Amino acid sequence: MDVESRLRKAVESFAADLDALVRQATIEAVSAMFDGETRAAKRAVAPRSPGAKRTPGELDALCEGLAAAIAAQPGLRIEQLAEVMSVPSRSLTLPTRKLLASRRIKKKGEKRATIYFPR
């Protein structure tokens, strides 16, 4: 019995350490991805005129980035996610709907109190 409890404690400790390392690595990867892409995108892409549609590639990239940000930091509101991604929060409306429809993320709460989690 003593060996089993020590073994269980060691496994739980390992799992907790592994979870913390994976979260940190994901946060760093998402941060590095958005830092590099944002700077390059600002230089490479001319600003769109108001009301102009995003290309499918831009929308897909925004969806992937949002999914990665939610996976890295679950439980944030859309305003907080927009700040992490360095984009306006209104630009995340369609990507959020797409991710919810495809069941890649889930939400809890309503209106401005909505928080997002990965599935």
C-alpha cells in the first residue's frame, strides 16, 4: 500500500510538471509566432480599406492563431485574447464563430463575460 501511494504521488507530480512545461512552451511558441508574423504582416500587407473582406488565407491564419492562444491560455475573454494576439477584438468575431461551429473551442458565459476553452 505504501509503495502504491508513493508511486501515485510520483506520477501526479510528474504529470503536473509536464503540464506546466507544455503550457509554458505553448505560450512561448504562440508569442513568438505572433511577434514575428505581426511585424512581417504589417510590413508586407498594405492596410485594407474599411469594409474590405479578409482573404481566406488571412481568416484561416487568424482562426489558427486564436485556437492556439485559447489552448495556451484557456479561460480568457475575447478582449484578453485580442490583447495577447495584438489584434483588435472586433477582428476575432468571425474566427470565434468558426471555431465554435467546428467545435474546436467551447465557451462559458454570456456577452462580455464569455470565456473560451479548447475542446
